[in-house]
Amino acid sequence: MKQAFDNLSIEKNTNSHRFELIVEGYTAFIDYKERGNIITLIHTESPEELKGRGVATALIEKTLHYLKDNSYVLVPLCPLVFAYIKRHPDWIDIVRDDFKDRF
């Protein structure tokens, strides 16, 4: 993650069912579904104004840290999240067991 995003925090917006990262007034987000301690990340989106700056990557990293810190089990249906975990296999430990063989 780029240092420019180190001091920014994500918000778990339970009303919209998404994790949000606000950068320069723009909101990048990951849609999720939650059942108990299992959370499914469905879709990541970063506004056009932020594209190419690493915002989506920062959002994914911060979301994964939130999930780990709060003992969630992850179902990574979002292609960007899936690809990130595939490139960073140290995150597989929070993935639900029946999805681990996909990595």
C-alpha cells in the first residue's frame, strides 16, 4: 500500500453494506454480505477520479486487516479481492476453508 493511504481509515457502513475509503472527497468501496462471522466481499469499486493511484489496493488491504482484526471468515467473491489474495497468500488464513483450495 502506498504511504499516502496509511493514515486513512476504512469505515464499515452497515447501512449500505460496504466498506468505504474516502480519498480527496471521493469514496471507494467494497460491497459485502454478512452472516454471523462470515463475510462475503462481492464487488470493489473506485471512482474514475481515483483510478490508477492504488486506492482499490489500499481499500482491499485495509478491509482484510479489519476482517482479520475482528475475527471474520472471508468468502472472496470479488475478482479484485480474490486476485489480491492470490498475489498475497499470507491472507489465505482468513479465507473460509471451502474456498482455500481455489488459491
